[in-house]
Amino acid sequence: MYEPINIAISSSLNVIKALENKIKLVDKAIEKTIKGLNPVKYECLTSIPGIGPVIAAGIIAETVSVSFFKSSDALAKCSGLTWRNTQSGIILQRILE
């Protein structure tokens, strides 16, 4: 009874490890691509604690052309982002203006 359970658990752990490795590869590809497209925005966004390469790429993708928005508040509302007047919020507003 123990052998089939051990095999099932071992197989599951191998699948999880393989998927984690694939996720790392995709994350690195996203980081490489976004750094090449807009390095200034990328560096500014990743300087904010909690925003890594993938989140920064998502924000940059959402805000390709900020000229569509009347203000940074309109952009934040559209993207589902809100910020307070903290350092991170100020940085985001400067990036998006």
C-alpha cells in the first residue's frame, strides 16, 4: 500500500518541480523582453518594493500609450490601480505622466 502512495507523491513532486522550472523560464523571457522595450519605465517600476519583472511588464503593457488617459487618476482607475501619496505612488505617477 505504501509503494503506490510513494510513487504517486514522487510523481506529483516531479511535475511540480518541472512546472516551477518552466515558470522561471517564462519569467526570464518576460523580463528580457520588457527590459528591451522600455528600460526606463522598467527600472522605475521594479524599484518599487513588491513590483517585480512580471508585474512591471503587466503595468507597462496596460499603459502602452498614456496619452489615451486624461490624468494619472483616470489611468489608475482603468487599470484597477490606486495609490496614496507615498513614495511608490509618486514614482508611479511620474512614470505614467
